[in-house]
Amino acid sequence: MTQVGEGQEADEAAPSVMTFGAPAVGEILAERYELAEHINDDSAGRQVWRGVDVILRRPVAVVLRYPGGDSAKEMLQAAVAASRVIHPNLVGVYDAIDEEDRAYVVREWVDGHSLRELVADGVLDPARATSIAHAVSGAISAIHATGMVHGNLHPGTVMVGDDGRVVLADARTDGADTPETDVRAVGGILYYALTGHWPHTEASLTAGSTRRSRSPLPDAVRDASGTIAAPRQVRAGVPAYLDDLTMDLLDSQLAVPSSDVLAAELGRLDAAAEEHYLDSGPLRFTSGDDGGPDLPTPGNRKMLIGIAALLVIALVGLSLGINALVGNGDSTDGQAGPTPSTGTSTQPAVAGDPEPPAATPRKVNLKGNQVRVIDPDGTRSELDDVEKAVDGDSNEGWETESYRGGSKFGNAKSGMGILINLGEPREVTSVQVVFSDPGVSAELRWGTKDFPASASGDRALVAAYTNRIGNPFEKTENTNVLFNQFVPPGQKYQYLMLWITDLPETESSGRYKIGVQEITVQSR
């Protein structure tokens, strides 16, 4: 749940008269908790209020549910269970009361924002994402140590206080979750913090309809087979070890570590991040020595740096001594020995040496004049607003018109597309497309040149752009798709075309349309 706002102390005036039914500002619950401000209604249909404990004079959060009794049993049981676990990264639970007509839980008020709100303003840097995951895994480990599970770990229940404290709230006890569920959810928290997408989102059917409802969190970017893209494929700058850890936690084919082992590993990464030591190598989820490399602690790292510095000094001194001997001595033919020039290696390349690492992919900053609509069979009345597909805001984009008579543009045309001109040949690594709705069929093609912006020019372009990048997406189950099968490595592209062949049905039965909300190109 999302909690915002500032706490306040109770007024000195006498408490108001207790009322029943809908809560109101100023009402006193259990002769102790004054309701100060209605914050929101959470996804479970509960009201979240900011309140004040008039006895201890401290701000509290009050979560109310109508009615009480059996309908509130799970909420109250979860609150009672959570109150037994004391941990700095868990929200404190103060009270749980059932009045039959309504029930409410009183817990610690946190001045701050949910992780969902923070990431909505921009994805987090790897160090901060690691720190938050470390705090969350520590809280989960404390819960698991009591034999319980949290069962409700997502970006809305992770709170980040204005003072930097990270706390976990709103556990549930419906019996459907396990410790493994919680641990994999930590992987989801990492993925969301790094990419802004939630990997555990599943499309669900709305009752009485074939339309798929949207999740409140953006779904993970997926390829044609439904596999989620790794964080490094979605954004640049994610360290390889953090990318691997996140994807391992999300891989259902791999066993996950226990929560305490995960907390220990993330703690070491968190400490290393504070020392700006991020290239840690592979992680080892084990409590014993398996012979694998370990992440150096900050103290060990300083010692290693000192040893390395001494070795460098010794090698430089040895090199200078050898050069002096060679320069002052006579060779067998009376000529001085050769002196290597500055910056030139005297060592020949050895077969099998590793290639230097490829540059990290970065987002191509596309402008509105670098994209245009391709409509070879239409009336060319759908060309406007295409620049919104590359403006960085996925809340708005380019839309087709609404078609009747079938998903293939009312059976009036073979398809429509958007041509992307990268400005110059680039080594493209991925193209991410965010659609307005699932159920679209699309593919990515490439060509070598542009054509006139006319119906005949568009027909010539579509005929020339026959090369596809990977497999097409057919009736996607998600709104986010990723084209990343650019082969062979090193090939450069300047012109790419997103080609749409099938539209999803809108909520108005019998009509079909799609919006392209955002196109993101990554290249080296």
C-alpha cells in the first residue's frame, strides 16, 4: 500500500464523539486513535488513514476494513503475527481491533514513500537498489526465523522513509505463500528498482470478458517466447553480477538460497557498494567454502590495493634497472640495445587472449523527426503524433484509428508501421516497444535506405524491408516486448521498421486499435 503525508500531534481539545459507519476526520477509535487524514484505499479494499495516538502522542497509520468479523479475520491474524517480529526493517504493529461492523489495524507511521512511488520518478542506481534489497531480505529473514512468511512483498509494501530507513509492511497469512515465494519476490524488488518493471505481473481475464486487465505495475519486457529481458538489456549501467543475481532469483528452474543466506550476500554487496567496489564477480549462495571466489570485504579490499601498489612499485623499479643495464652495456655487435617507445607493447599478441569487453549498450536519444508512420494501403490519415512514441513518456503515444470488421485493420490493409532512422549506422543491441494493450502482433524489420513519405514510397519501403530481427510476436500477452536477436554481432543498422499486422479488440466489442506508447533503442 502507498503511504504518504506527514504525521501530526493530537489537538489539545477533548476527543470527538465516537460515530459508526464511514470514518470521519477527527473520529476517535478505541478511545485512543484519532483519524487525521484519509490517505487512500488499497488494492484489498481497505482504507488507509493517517492518525494520532492521543495517549502516546505519536503519529500512526490506521488501516480499516468493512465489515469486521470473518471478513477481516485474515487481516487481523496477519497483524497479530507481524507484531511478534521486531526488526528495524519491519513496520511496527501497535494494535488490531475487531468491532464486527469494522476492523482496523494500527501500525507505525512512516514519513516517506513506497518503492513504487520512488521508481515512478526514475529507476534507481545499482547501489541504492542493492541497499533496498538488502534491507528487505533482512526483514524477510527475521520473519522466516519465526516460521512465518510475509506473502505480500511488492513495490507497494516496501517503504523508504525520508530518513533513508527501508521498512516492509502489510504481511498476509492466507497460507498460499512459502519462504521461496518471499525470496523470489526479493528478486522482483531488485528487477523493479533497476528497470521500473515488475517481473511477477500476470495478465488476468476480467470477469465476463475476453479482454485482459492491466496490472497497476508495468509488466517486465519480454521476448517473443515470453521470457523476461535481463536488467542489462533494459537499461545501461547495471553491473553483471547484479544482473546475474536478479535473474537467478527469478529463474524458477534454479533453486533459491534461504533468506538468511541471501541477506548475507546482499549485505556484502551493500558494503562493497559503499566502497565503490562493484565489479564483484560471481556470487556464491553457500555457507561453506566451495572453492569459488568471494566478494572482498571493504577491509580486505584496502589491503589488496596496498599489496597491488607495492607490486607495481617493485615491477617499475625492476624494469628501470633492466633498461639501465641494457642501455649502458655493449651488445655482441657493438650496438646499443633497442629502447621500446612510450605506449608501445613489446609483447606479441598471444593466440587465445580474451577480446577486450564490448562497450555497454546505451539508449539512443531519438527525436520526433527520426520516426514516421508507414501506411502503404491506407488513406494516410493516421500519421500524426508519431513523435510521442519516442518522447520518453509511456503514458502517451501514437495510435491507430479504430477499425471494424476484423483485427487485421478491418481486413482493409496488410499492416502499418513506424520507420526509425537512427541517424547513422549503429550496432543495435535491443529495441523495446511498449504498446497500449496486449493482443497485438508485430515484428521488427530492417533495411538500408529510406523512401519518399508517400503511399507509393511506403509500398516500396515495405517491399524492400524483408529482413526480420528475430521472430515476430503473435497476439502478445503483455504490453512490453523486446527485440534483441541482432545477429551477427557487430552488424550496424540505420533504418529499422516496427511492422504491425494484427490489432487487439478494444473494450468496445467489434472494434480494433493499438497505441505505440514508447520505442527505446539501445546500441553500442
